[in-house]
Amino acid sequence: MQYGRHEALGKEVVTVQTSSVPASATASTSTRWAATLRVIQIFLAITFGTYGLVKVIGGQYNYGDWVIDKKTVDGTSLVWAFYGYSPMYGRFTGLFELVPAILLLIPRTATIGAAALFAVALNVTAMDFGFHYPAVKYFALGYTVLLGVLLWADRQKLSLLLLSREQARAVAVSPSSVPAEASRPLFSPVMRRVLLVAAGLFVLGAANVAMLSISKGPEPVARRAIEDRVGPNERLELLRSRQTGLIGVDWTATVDYAVVGAQSTDTVTVHARKITALLPWRVTQVTSTKRSQ
């Protein structure tokens, strides 16, 4: 705390300057906070950009033949079949994630991208919990929280939306000052290397999820595995297909087919497994239950 005395027009003026935090410490904290926000932006942009691109090129949703039975089909398959009913709409939903993800990477449009993705993530989170998705619903909740952090950091910029046209015009023409710490690099060389490695691992994981989403399901492999059980006067009918896994790693599937004949119907269940998206589905077990008509 510093005190100063000044004489002005015969009056004694006392000025008091307080500084509880050194300027260097404040600048350092501001730089770390800006770096943290940038990491969050890049992480969310890659995440939603991947999901959006997968949808745009025709992945994730069930666009093929399917049979829905609410008693046996899980909520995830039900939602994906609903969106896959219209290939046009399914791909259109991908733009809701891909375009804001690109905006999030551009400093001038990052706030717009964060606001748009927050609405998308909030809807996805509610859908995941409402339809009893697996552990991925907690990831969606985490993405929503991170987007909320970005919006909170830009709350002063967002508050400008509440201004009138005259007030907004006055703010636009007023001179702006750029703080000195804005020109400093956000990350040290060591931190940049660490972030590059982390980003590389994340991109590999995202690529694995993308490949799983656009690859064919287990139905063709399951059908080939039981074609030798079908006689000349019999036909195969898909009853249901269920898949479970952890974000593109170690997925398992159970596919039920009906072998319909003139006298009886066999229900054939095929169990398949997919270790990663880079490997094909592999049939692990085939069981059959025969019942007369």
C-alpha cells in the first residue's frame, strides 16, 4: 500500500494505491486460465467434430433393416433406429455438431460455437439419461459442464446481447485495449509437447469411435454364419440385434434370426465380438432353439 500527497488549488489531496496481488502474479494467473480455456475448446471441438463428421458421412445411426421391439431392444438401439429412419435427417443432425465445432476453433466465433454446442450437448445429455444409455451418458454430462465453463468465461461478452442497438453501436465504436499478457504464448515448450501427445492419443481414440460408427454392424457376419442351416424351402428373418461396448473398444453383439420353414421355426442366436474398430466382427457362438408352428 502506497500513500502520496498532492497540493491542488490550496487543498491537500491524499491518494491511496493498493495492490494486494503483484502484477506479475495476476498476469500469470490470467495466462494459465486462458490456456486452460483453449485446451477445453480444442478438446470439445475435436470431440463434437468427430461425432458430427461420423453422422454426416452416414455413420452411427441404424440406416439398414431393423426390427424394433420395446420389450427387448435397449434405449440406445431404439434412438439410433429412430434417427436412422431418415438418412437425410440423420446426416442433418451431424451438421449441428460439426459446424459449431469448427466455430469453436476460431477465436472470433468461439463463443457462438460454445453456445450452439451447449444446446446440443444439453439435449444429448437429457436423451442419454432418459433412454438409459451406458456409461457414455456421463461423458455427455461432462461435455455439457465444460461448455458451461466456456460460456461462463465469456459471460461479459454474452451480456452485450442484452444491450439496445444504440448501446451496442456505442460499444462497437469505442476504442479497445489489448492487455500485454495477450501477446504472450499460452503454453511453455514442455507443455506444448505434453498437449500434442495427449491430443494424438485422443485423436486415435476418436478415430476408433468414428471407424466403429461407419463400419457395418454384426448382422452380415451373423447371417453368413448361419446360412448353412437354411434349407431350400426356408428363409431367414432378422428378429433383433443388440450391441454393447465401451466407446469403440471390446464390443459384443447378440443377433437373433428366425429360420422359418413349412413345419417349424428355428430361432438362431449368434454371438459376435469386435475388439476394436480396425478389426472385423468375429462370431464366437451360435445357438439354436427349435419350436413347432
